[in-house]
Amino acid sequence: MYVVELAFDGNPARLQARPAHREVLKELRERGVVVMAGPWADDSGALLIVDIDSAEELERLLDDDPYYRAPGVTITSKRQWAPVIR
């Protein structure tokens, strides 16, 4: 599994990419790739947990969704995660 943390800088341009992004997340969730995803309560960023096998697979996932390159969105952390309880 991998955990991706995002930060938002308040640029409203990111909101234009959000509907398509949420469709991508929905499709990935249906395939069992996205475990959980969502913004922080204060909308300062978001967290994405994905069930994939490699950093290369994570990079492809992020590259395929333009939201992660949208103005106002910064990926602050990408970390492999080994949960004990699932």
C-alpha cells in the first residue's frame, strides 16, 4: 500500500479538475485500488491510500490523473505503508 498526502494552496483553479478527479477515484475504488481518499476537514489538503504493489505503479496512477498537476495542488508526501490491521 501507499499513502499520498496533498496540500492545497487556496488556488480555486484546482476545483475545475476535481469532478474528473473524483470520477477517476470512483473507478479506482471499484477496482479495489483506492482504499480511502478525501480532503482534510479544513480543506488544506487531502490523503489518498492506495493498494498497489510498487512505486512505479503509484507514479502511473498519479500521472494518469491531471488533478495532481492542477494549479493549487502539491503532492507533499508519497510513502509506502505496511498496515497491521486492514
